[in-house]
Amino acid sequence: MEPRYSGRRIRRFGAPGLLRNPRVIPLLIICGALLVADLCCGGNADAQGSAEQVWPTHEWQTSSPEDEGMDSAALAKLVAFGTTRSFDSLLIARHGKIVFDAYYAPYTADIPHAINSCTKAVIATLIAIAHGDGLLDRLDHPMLDFFPSRSIANLDERKRAITVQHLLNMTSGLEWEEGAEGGHEQSLIDLGRAANWTQFILDRPMAHQPGEVFYYNSGGPDLLSAIITKLTGKRALEYANAKLFGPLGIAPPFWRRDPQGLSMGAGGIALRARDMAKIGYLYLRRGQWEGRQIVPPEWIDAVSHATVNMHMTADPSLYYSNLFWAIPDKHVYMAVGDHCQLIMVLPDSDIVAVVTARDYCPFGKVADMIAGSVKSEAALPANPDRADLLAKAIADVAVEKPTEVSRTPRFQRGSPARPTSFPTARSA
């Protein structure tokens, strides 16, 4: 159920009569001492100093934007922007509470959405968990050690030097043609036709020395999925249900498999927007969840301080680390899927944002619009007019609009078929 924004505020009243009771005074002194100690030591305060730690394991708490220091009118503009980019959902949580979630018709809150290459961030998180649990001894472990029984083509010293970390940073050096910025997607087409995806990727010739060049390669995450199965004896989905989705309160999702039955590493998961936000919130809380360290904090540090330049012509500000994208100048990092599936983390503002869509979107502009809606660390005065503006914007996009039906295009024979079983990487 979507949160309601009534604009009402709760006023806290003092109780001076209590101070006249001599039995209460010692209790107040003790409570005061405990409070001071808690503040000095950090206590259960969240990353932004909130007095309350919020965990949405069973259900997200909701709040009004103004109560979390955000401007409803600015968020209404963001909702409207979503209509220009074919958004299906838009969710923002600050200080652990959802300030609004909008669903664009015909999508609703309970419909899982294909998150495309955001799946890569899930695979990466599972690698981090396996490393933290000691199943993976080190991130610079040579990749080929996990496939000792395979006969691998084009084997040379460069291929032997590929590590798990190279796969995570997309700097393996394997020859690959995916068209990340609009070029040809031949490697994806060939992969979709291959009987054994793991073997196809391992057999690729080398184009560069590992670690030398970033190139968007969806084959790497598939190898990481196979490595997870080698380490755990489980498909990535089963491992995620036990170690990630389960602890976060995410019901086992749909996750597509490759021809060998392995969970796809580059795409294939369907999640609800609120579940996507839980993954972002785990990262916002430095890998902790309800007092348990699920992901090592040093992993979160690497993701939030990405150093691999993606050299993207369309946006030179983009960097990469551990299958996450980052905009260092804006202090933003995110899981990204084709056609603007986003789990965006803004640590400076204590915000997680989720977008699902069917069109490409400018990441920097989305981040700026979200950050621009933050006006204060403390609660703002209630503003019924602005709250009503946002409520109307959310209600408007939830209603399906009639559109003119166009003529069905003629089928063109001979057009190349794209493997619908595999997500594209353009902007993802």
C-alpha cells in the first residue's frame, strides 16, 4: 500500500509533573547517562546520525518527504520526468523510510520487474558474501582455477592471469563485442546460440592484458555465477535465497537459467521495486542488516569509491567497480540494467532510489533531481499544498491513458534475430 501524506505532524509534550516524583529522578539520571554513552559511541544510529535504526526486513516504514527533509514539489517534477522516459516505477527512501513510490500504469507495486543487468550487482554481492564467509580465499584468485577439468581454447599466459577481480571490474581482456554504446552485439548473439555458455566465454581469445582496459562484457558475470556454484555447490539463486534474499526479507524471485541450468549472471532476475530498494539499503548501511555484517565493509568501500574509468563517450563521468556503476563527482553509485533499471545509492543524502523503466535515462540528471529535492537534514514544516501536488502526480501516472493505435509494421525477412534470452548491455 502506498503511503498517505496527511501533512499532520506529531508534537511531543513534556511532563514537568514527573520531576516532582523523587523516585523518577534517579531513573532519569540513569537514562540520561545511557543516552550520552549511546550518542558518544554511535549506538544504533544510522549512517546519517538518526536516533532510530530502521530495518525493512518485513515491511518498509513510510514517511512524508517533508518529515525526511525533502521537498514534495521537487519530487512531483521527478515523477513527471519519469513519463518522458517510460518509467514503470520510481521509489525513494530516506533515513530508511519510503517517502514515496510511484507506479506508472499498467505497473503496480506487486508486479516484479525484469531488472536486466542489475542482476550483475546481485552476482557481485554473492561473490562478496562468499569471500566474507571464507569460501573464496581472495578476490585476486585466478579464474581458471575454478575450471580445472575443462579444455579451454586460446589458452595463453594472459588468460591464465585473469582473476575474479578482473571479472568484477570488466577488465578481463577477453575479446568481446557487445556494443555497450550502441555498436554491434555479436558476442551476445553468438552466446545466445551456444550450447554451453561457460565454455563459450572461457574459449574467447584475449584482446588485452588483464587489468589493462575496461570493456563492458556480460560474459564475465556468467563466469562468476559458475564460480559461485563451484564454491557453494548451489546455483546462485539458491545461495542468494539463503545468504542475501532471505536475510533481507525478499521472497525467492524468478531468475532465468542458462542452458546448463546455472543462474544467469548478466541478467534474468525479476524483483519488485521495494525489494530492489532493500539491496540498495544494504549497501547504504555498509553491508549491515539487523546487526549482522552480510557484506564486508571493505567491499562497500570499493564500490562507493570506484576507480575503473569506463571511458564512456556518452558520459565520461562514469566509473566502475565490482559490477557497480558510479558517478564519483556526485558521490553516487548504482546497479544499472538496460533501459534504465536502477538501484541508486546517494550516501551523502542517506537515500536509496529505485527506477524501473522501458527507455534509457540520464543517470546524472536523475541523481541531481533526487539530491536537489533534499532541503534539510531535519524535518521540514508540513506543506499540504506541496504534499497534494505530489499525491496528484503519483495518482495521475497510475492511471492508464488511451493512446492512438498505429498500423502494425510489416515483417522484414532476413533481419538478424537477437537472443531474447540475454539482456543487452547498452547503458546497462
